[in-house]
Amino acid sequence: MPERFSEQSQRFRPSSKEDQIVDKAREHFERTLVMIQGELAGSVAALEHPRDDEALNYGEIFLRDNVPVMIYLLLEGRFSIVRQFLSVSLDLQSTTIQTRGVFPTSFVEEQGTLIADYGQRSIGRITSVDASLWWPVLCWIYVKRSGDKEFGRSQRVQRGLQLLLDLVLHPSFEGTPVLFVPDCAFMIDRPMDVWGAPLEVEVLLFAALRSCIELMELCQHSQNSSVLLEQRLKLSRQWMHDLRQYLLKHYWVTSKTMQVLRRRPTEQYGDNQYQNEFNVQPQVIPDWLQDWLENRGGYLIGNMRTGRPDFRFYSLGNSLACMFGLLTAPQQRALFRLVLHNREHLMAQMPMRICHPPMDSVEWQNKTGSDPKNWPWSYHNGGHWPSLLWYFGASTLLHERLHPNADALLMGQMRTLIEECYWSQLNQLPRQQWAEYFDGPTGTWVGQQSRTYQTWTIVGFLLMHHFLRVKPDDVLMLHLDADLNLGL
């Protein structure tokens, strides 16, 4: 075992209070659940609500925050809550002309009235694109896990899918299959120079299309089938295929591809401009990338814009690319090698860092608007988010089950890494009141503006516990292919 693993093992000693900590986390989780229209429908963002004079929204139900909540409820067989969450979100899908098809960022019930936020109340007034793309993914996983095919076939669900597809699959001035969004449109919801085609949004678009296809196929051979449905299925399949090919061609980098990129010609014009389509100059390739990639590592970069690729590593987008099958199996293992090689950066004391490297000095001032929350090594600018570990951990465990005979040494090292990260959180999070995020190069300090008893911190830990200790095979639920055992 490499020296770095033995050092990490000594740093994170197992806790003898695992069962008590898990039970307490479950108690916290139960307190996060709230009623909407007389039924449990989801979790608030954090248990500790702000003071009355603060106009913050941590007591609302956020779609993105409830992704791990819904996954955990499905694992527990509490299907009615998930169905209510999906139904309320569907009822709130926008029908106004500017945002037709958009799902709300968050919603809350006040005096019997549902109030939804489509971005009009958020800081920066940006619509959360990821919320809309997560809905069909959660809906398909719900249908698979519960066997509730009637919900998936229902007219209201199918109409909701049509509205969403009309929103994302349409002619535009851009000839590529990616979805262009402004800064702050996904989990990174403050200025971080992620406008354009950020990785997380594009991977979610791939998963949303894949899920929409599965849900529409439930109706393909029923009496509700139509020519329009067949057209939508054909368009969605082609778009999904083109999107995947585009991302693997332009976003996937290894040491070998970077050497090719550095030597490509620039200033190409005409029909043969295929060697360097985005006119990327070799000077924009950062120095840190050589050691970061090593020889056998690979990852999806954060963004591709004309002449301005974003080489930062984004943990969630890469984890989801594994989970949703966008990356091939060998590419997934290359990503695992990269994480192992850079574990001191990405995992450190509190797994795991949201992006690397952070921006600082003049770059931070210019690209974040001197955002005090995104100070270097904080929040979304290189901060550590314990809620991200379950995405990466589940991706690793899912790969292990789908490809049981692939690179036993590597997967053994990955299992060790995930176990150590789990113990790290087990030992620290209860003492640090299940904080939202952590600051500093090693993620040691609780975030300066971090909320405590953050729901997705709590439920992310519970998901890791479930996949590692309770029923490891349940991770297969996250595989987006139809489950033949359910007769879908």
C-alpha cells in the first residue's frame, strides 16, 4: 500500500460510536421533513432557521438539496414522500412564457399557499437550471425503485417531460448540443466564472435526457403512444448521443490529450477546422495540470468556451459523469486514479473539495466580483463540502458492482479511500454540528458563513453509511438503465 494511504489511515482512526452517531443523524434527518398540502413532501435546507430579521430561505424545500433526501427515502421504502415531492414540484412547473417548463429552485407553504422561487428571489436573481434537470432523473429512479409505472405513464408526468424537453431541445444560435447557462445557475450559485456550458449542467442534461427517454418509453407501446411521442424519443436519443460525444471529445483530458492539444495549430479557418475547433492557445494551459494528471489520470474539465477552457476540477460534475454512465468504464478508472493521486487536494481533512484550484488575488476579484463568501479556499471557491462525498463514493461503489473484474488493485485502493473518507466524516461532523461547508487548504475549519445541521450534510453521511454498511447492492438503484427485475 502506498505511503500516503498508511499516513491517511493513521489520521482517521475508526470511531467506536458509529451506531450512536448514525442513530443521532437519523433523528436529525427526521426533524428536517416538512408537510406540504397535508403530506410529508421533503426536507428543509437546514435545521437551524435564521433569525426573524434575516430574509434567508433555509426553511424552504430546495430541489437540488432534496436529491440525496429523495434517494435516501427511496432506500428506506418511503415512496409516498418521494411521490409527493415529485408531484408538488410538477404542479409548480412554470407555464409563463419566459420560463415555460422550468421547475422551481425551492418552494414553501405559507398559510395554505404554495410559494415557489424560480430565481426571482435568489441572490443575483438567477434561475437554477440544475433543479429542472434533476426532476426527471429523480422521477425515473423513483419509478424504478417503487415499481410505480402508472405515475411515470400518467398524463401529467408526460406533459411535464414535454414542457422540459421543449425548453432544452430547441433551435438556437449555437450549433453544439450543450445547454448554455449564465453564471450561478447550478450548485455553484454565486459568481465563479462558470457561465457558458459548465460541466455539471451538461452532465445533468445527459442524465435528464436519458431519464426522459426511459419514462417516455413506458408509454411507447401503450394506448397513449403517438407519432409525437416517437418524434420526441428520436430527437432525445440523438441529442443525448451527440451531447455525450461532444463532452468526451472536448471536455475529457489526460496527459496524452493535453500533449496533443498543446501542439495543435491555431487560427484555423474554413471547413477543415477540426484540429483546434475552439482556437485554444497553448498559453492558457495551466502549469499545475502536468502533475495533476500524472500519466494515467483523466477527468472532465469544467467548461469549454472559445479560447477559454476552464481546466478546474469540479467534483460533482465528474462524480455524476461516472454515476450516470457518461464516462466509459476505462475513463472512470482513469478518474479514480486522478483522485487517488490528488487526494491531499480533493479529500484532505474533510472530503471533499468542490473545485480545484481556487481563484485568488486579482483573478478572484475580477471573476467573482470580490464576492466575500467565495474568498479563496472557501464556499464554492475551493471549499470542502461533506455532502459531495456520497456522490463520488456511490459512483465508485457502483463501478465496482458493474465491473467486478476490472483492475482489482485500483478498486481495492478506492475502497480504502472511501472507507477512510467515511471515517473522517464520522469522527468530525457530529462535533462540528453537521456544518454546510469547510474552509482552508485542508478543509479543517468550519466555513465562515456555514450553516450548521445542514440537511444534505446529514443525509449524505447516511447515504454513505447505507451503501457501505447496510445494503451495498442498493447502489445499483442509481444506475439509469431500466431494471429488468421490475419488468420495466
